[in-house]
Amino acid sequence: MKLSPRIGWVALLLVSLSLTPAVPICAQLQQWHTHGDSTPQEPLPDGVYKAGHGASAPRATYAPDPQFSEQARAAGYAGTCVLWLVVDAEGMPQKIKVVHPAGMGLDDKAVDAVRQWRFSPGLKDGNPVPVQIDVEVAFRLYD
């Protein structure tokens, strides 16, 4: 049995028709799509936008796959976790939080991978701005 992570994106409230749908970076990367709000209880920091609330969504330019945790691999466990993060004006992921855990050590592996990702930043009025997004990281088992 081959273990392979599958990464998917969840952008919040993409309403801009001027954005082209995201093209998969690799076979495991799903397209952006609208998702319900999973924002943690604290408010967004000043100057941070939500995609579709006056700012375009950031787009991944480099997204290495996460690794399975040894615990999940040994148990043959698959799962999906959702991360809340801010992509800053330089395209760097910041303030990463797990909002829907997968368990079995997969959440830490997802956070480790997303920390390495790079983005083209979200734009407001043509200028790069920090934008909050959700990222869905799905770990799947393939026969």
C-alpha cells in the first residue's frame, strides 16, 4: 500500500470574477473553492483582509507535500486537517493555527509543510496586502 498526502486549498468567500481558477501545482493540489468560515474566535489583526472582502486571494507558488506521521503510517490512518493562516504582503505564511485537526500527528506535519509554502500575495487596489485564508491538507491512503 502506497501512502500519499493530498493537499487541497480552501479559500474564504472568493467572489472576484477577475481571478482565474487556481491550476493544480501538482497532482495532489486541489483548486480553490468557497468554504464556510472556520476562523478562530479571535478577530483578524488590523490590516489583514479576508479573500473576497476587498482583497484577492493569495496563490501558492511553492507547496511541497507534507509527510505522513510515523504514528499515522503505522496505523494506516488517513485524515484531513484545516489550517487557518495569514499570508503576509511578502507571500509568507504567518500565524498558522489548526482549526479542524486530523489527529495521529498529521496536524504537526501539515503545519510543518505549510510553513515552507510560498505564495503570490493577495492584492487590494493593486498592492500586496496580508490576507487570511484556510488551507485544507488531506492525507490519503492509496492502494
